[in-house]
Amino acid sequence: MSLRSPFLLLVPLGLIAVGLGRHDWPVDGGRASAFADHALDAYGLALTVQGPASLTLLPLPRLTLGRVRVASDTGGPALVDEARLGIDIDPVGLLAGRAEVGGLHLEGGRLSASATGWNGPLARLAERVRSGASVHPSRITVSGARIAGDDAAQDIDLDVAWPFWSASAEASARLTWRGVPTRITVTHLRPADIAIGRRSPITAEATWPGGSVAVDGTVETAGPGAAWPVLAGQMRGETSSLPESLAWIGWNVPLSPLTGAFSIAGAFETADRSISCPRLRIGLGQNVLEGAGAVALGSGAAPRLSVQATLAAETLDVAPLVEDAARLFGRDPQPLALAPFTRGDLDLRLSAAAGRVGPVQVQDLAASVLVREAALEIAVNRARVQDGTVKGRVILASGADPAETGMRLQASLDGIELGTVLGEIGASRWLAGPANGQFTLEASARDSVGLLAHLGGRAALSIAGGTITGLDLVDVVHRNGVVALGALARRNGRTAIERAAIALRFVDGIGEITEAGLLGPSVGATVRGLVSVPERRLDLRGDLVLRGPADPSRGLLFEVSGPWNAPTAQTAARGEGADPAPRVGEAMPPDVNGRPGAEGLPVNARAYVP
């Protein structure tokens, strides 16, 4: 007989043995339940089995129990219910006469959403580690589970590996969170160090189709009374749409509807319900800002998020925000409720060496944004436009009616070159010269159209040493109000201005010109009339007279009316009994140029919120 014959016989016998070993053999349910309950008792868990039990010998001995319920041995709701539980029996312990759990596998079922319910079993596991027990489940897997009583988390797959020969554990999870597929991984974690109160290294990452968050640092257990573990290290995150990601997570962050693509990176450290970032780099659209910040989460059933940050940028482009504001005050009414923008507190200080506000270039910008419940303040503490300065503050606040918003605006201009600004916004540079101004406006309404219709306040603007380009007013007077043929097209006319100023008082969106006038070397003018903000219309009437000894009596009466973007001007006859033409220089408003650029604004504009 050949020596190979016994070996050839071993092959089918081996295949038969493997087949038998991988077969699920039914076992007595009572004994299987007692064994599993005894194995889980060391971790403070009580097991109830309602389904059949089976035993598989290969590749490792595994006891499978159907329709199990797992709860804390101290009582309380189920931690796991309606699941299929597989228990890997440690072969080393089995050879030594002990039935130790080598791994746990859950298929389907409902997991408890209560974090406090898991505290007991986790504390018991930590006690075993601190006592020096080296036996623990080397692998825990969950497949196809869901959270009980909550449809947010579905299709949960979890794999936790902590081999007995390694001090580090790794975990990965896949789930569908609020309809979005999500993946979470954790590596380099040392459970034994955490159990005895030491810091453990940790590397974690969460990814979803719209973004990702990653952490690389250390972690330790929370202190007495603290809700969060203590984390420190480096973080990075990005999302293509911050509002969508925050809504998906379930957080409310102030002003989030105004943001879009967002990224963050830097050093961080957590404390009780707060995160501090001493070094921070934030990307907002095309803007990159650096600085420091902190985030704190309040207490209660609906905790309010509070954000503080001081950020600086080389260049800052807020043109998208200006475009949103321009659309807000279009012809169609837009709701003005503040609630979507004030779902959290914000204290933000911004600075930039250069920036763009819409089409206007600014330098040396210092601004602040303050958000509190039902109130929003934006302050431009300093902004240089060409050789001039702009300062301003706008306060938005909700009243008794949350759908209604009140607005208060204070602003000042000091030495702003009008010709340059008109060119930057794409308008004709028909007026040039350094302008000073003061604006104080307020209104309250439920929508943007109503806000303009209830606008009230005052505005004043003056120019010293300017020029009207494209029109010679002296020539217009000599021609009795007729502009020379082709003069406007050639734009070769000029009118020098020694001083021009206008002051308006607004009531219900209608601005009445209380004082307005122009003085030049050879011509002077006064203007009266109304400016309608809701209708975007002008209705003005004025006198234009010559100065100088040559012909001081020459003058004309003119009218300007029509929409802002296409007004019409024509001469008008002075009726019998009408007031005579004023002397040049009469009815000129106070000299705005003589006022400080920040008059009417407190030194620290950002410190006030209604």
C-alpha cells in the first residue's frame, strides 16, 4: 500500500470535519442563556434570550442567540433589544477550563439612545482594566442596527478591535445619519490608559459627502461633573456648505445662513462644554482668516452655542454679503425675522489690511459683529476708503413680535473722494470732491418693503472743493436752461464747487430736503423737495443763479423729477407772487466738513446692544 494513501484519505475526512465545524448546531436554550448571562455578568449586563440558540465550532467557537435583550444588571430600559447575539468563546481560556468571551457580535436590533444607560457597563469594564484583568472582548461588531425611538441613525455598522496583545484599540463605524451616509474612524486609542485616568493618544476622522472633520491629539476621561472628555491636539475640518452641515448635525450657529463653503484648522483644547482654539485658521469662501477663538455650549434641554473669535486677514472680500443685502432691499418684500440668524451668541472681531465691500476697495478695516438672542449689531469701527474714513454701526433687534425687526443705523463719512467711489461702483463720475457726511436712520417692520416705508431719521452730506464734470452750470444759465448741443456727450463742461451740502429729514420713508445749496466761483444754487425711498423717486425744485459783478441778476428756476436711475430736469417759470430768487449762499446747511468724522458714534461702537 502506498504511503500517500493515508494522506489521501485525510483530505475528505478534513473537509467533512470542516463542514461539521462550520455547521450551526442547535443547543439547549436554557444552558446557552445561562452561559452567556454569566459571561456578560462581569461587565454589569443582564441577558434575556427569547429565540433559539446554536453553536459553531469553526473557525472559532461561537455561541449564537436569537432575539436577545441586554440591559444593565441594576435595571432600567434595554440597552440592546431584538438583536441576534454572537459570542466568540476564547479558545485559550477554553483549553484552560474557562469560558471567556473573546468577541461580541450583534446583528440588527435596537440600541438605546440614552448615554447614561451605558455608564454602568463602561464603568465595570474600566474597573476590570484598573484591577489588572487582561481578559476583555477583543472584538465587538454591530451590523444593521438602529437607535431605538430615533430615526436619525439608521443602518449602523460598528467594528471595535482591541487585541489582547496590543495596548491600542481601533474602531470604525458606518451609518446613515439623517439620510446622509457617514463614516467614522478612531485609531491609536489606549483604553487601559483612559481607564486609569491617564491621557491616551487618539486619531479620529468623520467624513460625509459634504465635508469632513479630523482630530489628532490626546484624550482623557471627563472630570467630576464634566460632560465632555478632555481632548487636546490639532484639528481640521471642511464643508462645502456650512448651513447644510450644521442643520444635518443639529447645531444652531449664529449667522450660519450667511455662510457657504467653510474650513477650519488649528490647535484646540476642550474643557467642560467648551472648546478653546489658541491658534486658528478659518476659510470662508475665498477669505482666509487667522487668529484665536472659543466655543461654549450652554446647559439645558436646548443649549445655546456661544462663539468668540478675534480674526485677521490680509485681504477680506465681503462682496457676497453686500449682494445679499442688495437683493434684500429689492422691489419684492423679504421677511426680516432675526430668529434664523440669532440662534446662538457671537462676539467676533475682524481686521484686514485690505478688503472689498461690494465693488468698493477699503483698507485698514476694523469691524465687529455681536449677536445675542433677538439682537444683532454690526460695527465698522474703522475703514479707509481712498484717503477718507468710514465709520458706522447698524443694530437689528426683535421686539414683542418675533417676525418684526427694528433697525437703527449710524454712520459717518470723512474725506471720501466721491469721484473715485462712483467709478468703483460703475456709475458716471459726474461729481468729484472730498465728501463728509452724517447719517442717523431707524425703522421697524416685518419685511424689507415695510422697513423702507417706515424709515425715519436724518442725513447730511457736504463737499468742499469739488467739481461737477460734464456740465457747465454758468453756460446753462446764460442759455436760459438749455444745455449746449453735444455738451453732455463730450463731457467737456465743468463747474467748480467751493462748497455744496444737503440735509434731509426722513419720515415714513420720505426724505424732505430741509437745507441744500451749492456755492461756486461763478454760480450758486439752492434746492428744495422730496426724496422717496420706497418709490425710489426724486421731486426737486431749485434756483440757479450767477455770481460775480458781471450779471448778478441772471438766474433760472429748475425742476428735477422721476426715478432715481432716470430723472428728468427742466426749467420752470417763476409764478406771480412767488418768492424772489435767493441770494447766493442763503439756505446752506451747517458745514458737515467741520464736524469730526465719528461725531454721533460712541468711542467703542461695538459695546452696545439693545
